[in-house]
Amino acid sequence: MTITDLPNLGPKSQRVLERAGIKSYEQLLALGSVFAFVRVKRSGAEPGLNFLWALEGALTRLPWKVVAREHRASLLRALESHERDV
């Protein structure tokens, strides 16, 4: 399975992830959406929160809009916690 086979992610997302060193679904799955998002930010990209929703949706097979509506708070807490600990 390639990254572009996942829901919410297309060729542009794949290129952004690859620049951050995430080249496969397995790597994305192992990192999780929050760590992958942080890694993309550290690569010099400036992803918006919609990219975080898309990553989580790709891993959970949910549309990004559902993730934004139903999982927004928990993802933001996880992101804040990760950024605070680093």
C-alpha cells in the first residue's frame, strides 16, 4: 500500500511526507499522525491543521472533516504535549 492509496492523502501529501523522510504507509503508521505532522513541520514545511486531520483520517480511514469535528481536541492536546516535551 502506498501513501496515495490512503484516504485524504494524494500526491502532494506524499511529496510532503517524503521530504520529511516518511516514505511508506508502514512508517506513517509507526509514527502516528501527531509525530508525522511534527516531523513534516521540522522538515521545513508549514502544514496547516487540516494536514493533521488528513493524516489521522488516513490512519483511521475516516474523512478528514469527521476527524476535525470529532477528534480535534484530543489531537491538539497530543500535539501540544509533544511540542512541550521536545
